[in-house]
Amino acid sequence: MSAPTRRRLIQGAGALALVQSCAAIAADAEVTGRLARYMAAARDQTLPPEVLIACKHRILDTLAAMVSGARMRPGEMALAYVRTLGGTEQAGIVASDFRTTTVNAALANAMCAHADETDDFEPVTKAHPGCATVPAALALAELHGNSGAEFVRAVALGYDLCCRLLLALGPDHVRGTHRSAEGTSSTFGALGAAASLARLDERRMRFALAYAAQQVSGLWSWVRDHDHVEKAFDFAGMGARNGVTAVGMVEAGLTGVSDVLDGRHNLLNALSTAPKPDAMLEGLGSRFFVTETAIKTYSVGYPIQSPLDATLTLRRQYGLTPDSVRHILVKLPTDAVGIVGSSAMPDVSCQHLVALALVKGAVSFADSHDAGLMHDPAIAAERAKVDVAGDPALMDPAAPRGAIVTITLADGRIVEHHTRHPPGTKENPLSTEAVNAKARDLMAPVLGPDKTDRLIARVNALEAVADMRELRPLLVA
């Protein structure tokens, strides 16, 4: 072989090696692959103690929302619907003895979880991760018999995918194009949890991401749903169904696109004019969104948490009564007024709930859902004193759901309170005892006090549960 020929072969081999090296770097840099690898590894990742506790709090909070929601109209209608579908008995519906496919169970349980305004909320992205993620995880865990430790890690992963998708898209852009942040993100939350419990490898994680991406939807038209039935589907049922469907199809051997978050026609470009793909990856394994969601103290629309906290604070501080109050001005972030400023639903009406708080000095689950109280003369008289206004100054990324309540007293004095972070936020977190108390209040009327206390105890020690199917008898009314 001549020297020139050898040089050409060596140069060619070097070029090929360089191309292969660059391809490997590019493959490692692409979002879909890096995310899929993390998803496959996260199921065996030990969570920091504070993340473990936060995750168990959110799981218990969501289970409580599911159980209480099973006795509300959206939950009852969801169960009635999936009963007509039948299906292989793979997973159960909470508060019932009915078993069906994982897809149907995830759909119905998720609609129970958002039958009400009880589930948690992420203030920056406006996502509701728990109501889709936990029901999807429960369905897969019941099918596969996953341990409690696996379940916790799966839920943490689901929360990450749910919130990170909105950060990558830009939550304000999502809402600016008539899309619902909640409905857009819930599919990815459910997918993350379900795929983890199915123990998909990286290749199948890629396919599952593709099947989930094709189903991502969500329109902001839910604000016109006065019955909270479609809203339960939009926020929770749809995403849980989509995520579990995607995982089930991949488990059955269906293949798909391996780079749905990259290249031409990818999900992020399709849904955002200014996507930030790196937001899907930043802090994976060190920043856990399950620690950042807010657990609602009151079972009402989240923008009303701060007004209620401020109203009740002023009531206690000044010994206020209906007779001592002439006028109440509630200032909200401007994007919250359209959600809670004129709702016909009692648990999403800011004016009604502030009036209720003034009259009763508390806002119980039962009272916040009692439509009859909207016609109670004493509460109606106080509601006439309440005005709600948007305040651009409250559009604060550091406190995105704060509120200012200004009360003019009968003697002309003016008192005011600004709640920046209501109880249950990461800045003002609830204790385990407080989360337990909320869960007990919601579940005991359905499950009975003994089952409720046993379920709470098991969830508080979830990492020690060998098989999540052990919880099933405790979830049957």
C-alpha cells in the first residue's frame, strides 16, 4: 500500500471517528434522550429526606381529594361512565369496589381528584400536578404491585415533568394562546409517574414521550364550565388517561418517534413561539417540583386562598362582625379576576367565600361547597359589600397568588392585610399534622374514621410499604 493511500485511509478513519464523536455528543445533548435517560434512572434514585416528606404530603393530599371527590357530581359521573366501559380488572376506583383497566381507573380517579378545588397547585406555572399524577401512579402501581418507595419516586418524577413542560413552553405564552396550562401539562405528569412504575428503559421512555406529546391538549375554555364536570376532565382525567395510555401502548410493544422534544416539528416548537428546551433538564435530580406546589388550606379555587387568609386574619385581629364592616375590597393579581371574580360555583366565587368567612369565622369543606349558602340572606348581605379588583402590582413572580384585603369599618376606620404566601405554600408550609388533619376531614365522611386513620398512617410511612396493592382495601368505602 502506497504512503498516500495510507494517509488517506488514516485521515478518513480520523474523520469518521470525529463524526462519530460529534454524533455521540449531539445525541447526549438532545433533550429527549437526556430526559429519557433521567426518567429511566430516577426510579432507583434515593430522594432527599425533605423531598420524601413533601412527596408523601402531596400523595396524601391528593388521595384525600380523590376520596372526597368520589362523592361529588364529577366523581360520581366519572365512575358511572367507566362502569359502562367494563374492561379487564387491573385497577380500582377509589371509594368503590369497581375495578377496570388502568386507563379507565386513571381517568375516573383523576376526575375525582379534581371534582373539587381541593388538590394542590404550583403557583408559578399554574399547574395542578397531583390530580393527574397520583391517580396515574396508583393505577400502574396496582397493576404491577410496585412498592411504596417506587411509588413515591414515580410521583416526584411526574411532578417534575408536569411543571418543567410549562417552563419549557413558557406558561404565559401557553395562556396567551387560549390554552390551559393545567390541561397542557397534566399528560406529562401522568406519563412521568406511569412510565417510572412500568420500569421502561430509555428507548421505550422515548416512545412514551412521543405518544404522550401527541395527546397533549388543553383549552382555556374550562373557565366557562359552571358545573366543574368538564373541568375535572380538563385538569386531571384527560392527562391521567393520556399518560397511562401512552405507557400501556409502549408496554404492549408499539414503537414511535424517538426525539419528540427535538428537531423539526417537535412538541416545544409546536406549542410555543419562544420555547426554552433546557428548562426540561435544568436541575433534574436536584430541584424537585413536588416541594414547590402549594397544598390548599381551604378547598376552594387557589386564587382565593390568600383573600381568605387575609380576611380571617383581620377578623381575628380586630374582632370583626358583619355589623362592624361597611365595605371589603379584595385586590387580586389581574390574571386571577377572570377565574374567581364572578363564578357561579360557590367554591370558586371570591365574593361569596369572603362573605362566608366574615359571617362564620371559618370556611369548612362542607360550607364552601354548599350552593344553598349562596342564597342565604345573611351571607348575601355581606357579599353585597365585597368588591374584587385586579391589581397589576400583585403580578409578582415571587408571590404570584398573593392578595390584599382592605376593610372599611362602620366607624370609618380602614384596616388592611396583605397575604403574600398563604398557608400551604413552600414559603409557608403545612406540617405533617396539618396535612393529616385536612385529609382526615375530607376522607372520614366517606371511608369512616378507622379506615381513614389507617390509610393516613400507611401514607405517612409509604416508603416502608412493600406492595401498593396493600392500600386498596383502605380505599374502598
